[in-house]
Amino acid sequence: MVARSLLEFLDISTAKYASADAFVYGETRLTYQYFAGVVSRLASGFAGLGLQRGDRVAIMIPNLPQFPLVYYALLTLGVQVIPLNILAREAEIAAILNETQAAGFVAWEGFGRYVIPAAKKVASCQLYVILGNLSAEQREASKPNTCVELTKLVSESQPLAKRPAINADDTALILYTSGTTGAPRGVVLTHENAAAAVLACWEAFNITAEHRFAAALPLFHSLGHMLTMNVTLAAGACCVLIPRINVDEIISTIAREKITHFVAVPSMLPLLLDGQGGNGSVQTATETETAEAVAPNDPLSSLQVFLVSGARMEDHLREALLQRFGKPIYEGYGVAECPPLITTNRPDIAIKSGSVGKQLPGLEVTIFDAHGIELPPGQVGEIVVRGGAIMKGFYNRPEETQQALRDGWLLTGDLGWMDTSGYLYLADRKKDVIKKGGFLVFSQEVERCLISHPKIRECAVLGVTDRALVEEVKAYIVLRQNETATKEELASYCASRLAAYKIPQHFEFCSDLPHGPTGKILKRMLRERSSN
């Protein structure tokens, strides 16, 4: 299939699967026909409020049916959608609204206390739409701007008389990066970029209308809305919305709705183990040993596959999942600039230990050296990708766009290598490579060593500059509950597994580490802490 926008996928699925469930939220079920009808009325309502093609609107909504409804209604009008991190607060929201010169926002009422004062600081942001009932305080705070309730907008609007013409290269989405290594940037995706990204995942995983996805990952995240929301709509499948990452709610939803596909970042997966009597600390397991079917009365027996990306998946977690469920775990690699995945393990290829699989359909992946020359298999360099899903650029940042896009290639900023069969292996972020005494130290290699220590729950490794301006290796350590360890003990553990120059010279024990909304460790915050 060739589609040039997400709207084409929705039209086709609505025609083919009109009476099937598109979204489920608790007891609420939205069929494809009903969903498309509400999208049309909502688009009409937005048009009546003055929104038009080319405007930019931010949405800050948790995993509720209103997220896809608003998302597709805005796309229908040619409005550019800016999904906001639901953990963002006033200053962060104001910065994005100001940078994009957003015309308005749509937000869950619980976020109004952050979004409304942020929007008041941005002259372009005139339209406020709140999901639930507006409080008197919110109405007063919104003045003199237009503030309406989403429910009334839907009930008082007729279906859109005529969908405006939208070009494939019009901007559809502006996705803000997580800011793991630097300040968040707006990734601009066209309608055609988004359609290509969806089609690549749909084909890679052979998604069908019989599949049922659990949407526990926040929908504002590219993996959340591109894979769990948009791919399911394109395939005529069902997306079951889970509003918060809670172990009991996730397990009960999987059982009740017979979920087949669970999309997650690695930090979410221990919940399934902990909730089912697992502890995530299994020593060894093989697919042969775990081939027994999960018992039919098991609440998670419907699960067919785990789709995992967003951060490195530790070996012990993979082994625990295999031992517990005996189901395929397809780990992938992606960046916001080419969402949601660039490579992945999948049904049609053998899984190789340590690899994040092969390139998705429609994408080409290779490795460049520092001069933009393609490297042979086995050599570490920068991972680059080209294809229809890569971004148009960073919003209003031409210099950074020029640095990231060269001759049709997206330079990811990640280091890795490929084998002779085209499998990709990750090494590190370019910014996280430590230059020590003429040697390169990959922080992820040191982290993999440390995390294998039975006392360590979490760790992060970075380079720090000492008084002589020499870069040294430093490890931030979070121990498991009721465990104690010394710096000497951990250094000795590393010494038996790593070359001497890779062993951390500095250890800092922490109660926790800073994380982004999907579980990624925010190393930029650790760098700031170190420099201060």
C-alpha cells in the first residue's frame, strides 16, 4: 500500500472495518465509524473557532480517547500538531508555545494550571480548549482569550462539510525530543513522513486487524502515537488505552481485552514480572527452554509479542521475560528524527544476541566515519539513515538541521556497527563517548558491565574533567534495596571484565537518577550536577 498521509490510512480502515473497535478505554469503545464521525465533527468545530491549514496547535492529553480524536481532527484541517510531554510544567510549555508560535492548545483539565499561565505569556496563543468542565478559576484565568470545552465543541458541531486540500509535504507534526543529551528540539514531520513511518512498522511486524495493542506508553511519545496509535489505525487493529503506567491496571487490561502486542520501553517491563511473581533477576534462559505455552488461565496468556525500544534492554531483563512468558521480544532502535524505529528485530529475521535488528522496510541504514565515508562491517562509526520517514528538519533551527541532514542522510548522533548480514549493534551516543588517555571509552559498555553486578539496580557512566583537564570515567550508581557496596568493590568487579582504561576512577552513590518520561536517564542533568 502507498499512502501519503495518516488520513488516508484512517479513511481506508473506516471503510473496511466500520463496526470494529478502533479504541477502547475502560468500558468505552469507539468503533472506526464512530471515531471517524467524531473526528469530522471536531474538525468542523475547530474550523469554526478559526483554526486553518498551517496553524500550529499543542496538545497535552494523557492516554485518553480524546488524544487520537483531537490529533486526527487537527490533521484533518491541515493544522500542525505539537504533542506536549504530560510531565512538562509552565516554563517548559511556554518555551515550546513561544518557539512554535502556537495558535492555541488542547489540554486535559488537570493540566490547565500549567498550560493556561504558560499560554498567557505567548501572544500568538489565543485559543484554549479544555477537555472537561471549565472551572470558574480557569475561565477567569483565560480571559481575554477564547476558552471552550471540548465536549461542547463536539456536541454543538456538524460533520465537516469538506476536508481542505493537504499536500503530502505539508507539516503534520512537530515532535519535541526528550532532551537526553541537550535542550529539546522540535522535529518537523510532513504528512508523507508520518505515513512512511507507519507503513514501515506495519509491514515489519505484519500487523493485522485481529491484533490488539496495549497503549500504556504515553501517546505524546513518538513510539506511543506512531506505533501503538497510528499503526493500529492503519491496520484496522484495536488500540486499548491505559491512562497511567500502573502494574495492576496494565495486567487487568491485558487480561480483559486479550492484548496481543505490548509496546514498551525497557523500564516498563519489570512491572509485568513483579506483578506476576517475577523479579527480573534470572541467570539464564533460552527460547528452547521457555517454549512452553503460558497457562491458559494466566492473565497475560493472550500476549504474543513484546515490542521494545527507547533505551538499552539489559540481558537479565530479556532472560527474565523469556523465562516467564516464552514470547518473542523484538527490540528496536529509533530516534525522534526518524520515528518510531530505524531498525528492529522482527518475525522474518533471526534474532542475534546484542543486536537491535535490521533496517525497516523503506529505510537504508549504514555507518559513516567522521568524514562521511561509509565504513565496512565491524567498524564503529555514526549510524546514518535515509528514507521517506526521516524528518524535514528541526523547527526554526536551520543550522542544526544542516548539521543533521546531509545529502539525504540523517546523522543520528549515535555510534554503532553493522555485521556482514546487515544487523545493527549500538555502541554509544557520540556525546557520551569518553576520550581517556588516547583511548575511546564507550559509556554503554561500562554501564553493561556495572549493571550485571547483582547489587546494582541502575547506573550511568560519563566523562568528567579533572583539575588537570584530563577526562576521567565516572559512574553514578543506584544500589538495589538493602544492598551496600564500596567503590573498591565495584572497581575490582570492573577490573575482571574491562580493560584498565575503561574502569571508572570515580563512583557516586545515588538514591536515584534523573529520568525522562519514558525512563531514559537524562545524562545532561548529571553533567550539570557534575560541573556545578
